[in-house]
Amino acid sequence: MTNTEQSTRLSGSSGGAPATDARKDDLASKGAEVFREAKANVESMISDAGDYAGKKGKEAMNNVRGVGDTFAVAVERSLKTRPYTTLVLALAAGFLFGATWRR
């Protein structure tokens, strides 16, 4: 084998440079297509996660409002049935809040 044949054999070019370029272009286009699909999947997942978080946030806010309404009704009922006990509990809660606020 001559040096030219050895270098041609090692470099892999046997006069088929257009075929190699076509394979490179095909591989590049397939890679770009896979990348676009992956990007679309990630964007879809992010959108779904945002929708899910939004729904859960709304549910949480509705639950907080429900608890607040229930608490308000309970305090109102307690004021009507036991006004002095409710006053003492409110003063105790205010004192504890004030004591922890200073620290």
C-alpha cells in the first residue's frame, strides 16, 4: 500500500465527500428536529405546571376565605353566648401577640 492509499484509508475519504456531507446534513437535521420536539415538550410541561399551580393557588385562597368566614361566624356566636369569655380570650391573644412581637 502506498502512502496516498494509507492516508485516504485513514481519513475515510475515498472520493465520497458529497455523500459524507449529505450524512452530516441529515444527522444535523435529525438533531435539530429532536431538539425542537424536546423544547416543545418542556414548554408544554412548564405550561401545565403553571396551570396546575394556578388552580391550586385558587383552591388555597378559597379555603382560606372559607376558614376566615367560619372563624368570623364562630367569634360572632361566641360573643352572643359568652361575651366576657370572648373578651378575655381576645385580651390574652393580644398580649401573647404583643409579647412575641417585641422579641
